[in-house]
Amino acid sequence: MRRTLIIMVGFSVLLVGAGCGDKDKGSEGLRGREPCASTPSPIPDPSFSSGFPEIGDVTWTADQSAGPSRVINGYTGDALDDLYKEMKEKFAEGGYSVTKAEHDPHDAEVNFSSPQNTGQVALAEECQGRTSVRLTIRPK
């Protein structure tokens, strides 16, 4: 009985160890490198409040409300690194300030604030040659 229990515990430890191993090397390692399967349908350019930084070269695909927040999704062919730098620069001027910025190998976020609202621009390598853009704007 004791031997069976030891074998079962040992086997369980092996399974847990195998499951936790190099999980980030799987799909995360290929993120942004696989070909795009399809192209999302565009919507008309959303209208932003006066003074909101212009975000060019983005094809917008969805504009929805989430409570008091507004979430706008889109994509661009611009590289993640270039887009991240551009967003930090644009939100660091014109009455906005960057409250937090984070850049990882395959995604990035820029949080911003103004007297009227707060929000975040979330960027992610979606597939080969396409970076997704999710803009969340919340009233203060």
C-alpha cells in the first residue's frame, strides 16, 4: 500500500513538472510569426474627443461601450516597437501624460491620463505583419 502511494505521488509530481516546464516556448514563442489567417472587417474611423492624440495607420474593427468605458479595437502593419514608441510620444504631449508604460517581447501597454479621462493603449503582435491595437478610454 505504501509503495503504491509513493509511486502515485511520484507520478503526480512528474505530471505537474512536465505541465509547468517550458510552456512559454510553445505558442508564445511563435506569437506574431505565424501567417495571418484572416483580416478583420473595418469600421468607419471612430470619432475621438477634441485634443485626443491622433492614432494614424490603424484600421479600426470594433467600437463598443463597456460600462462607462469605451473600447476600440483595430490593427496596423506597423511593428510593435515602433508603435509603442509612437504611443508613448503622442500621449506624453497635448494635455495627456503617460502614467505607466510596459513593453514585453510580443505585447506592450501605454496607460495615459488627462483632466477628462484615463485609459490604455494595448498592443500585441497578432500574426505576421499585423499588430493589434486595443484602446480603452474611461472618464475620470
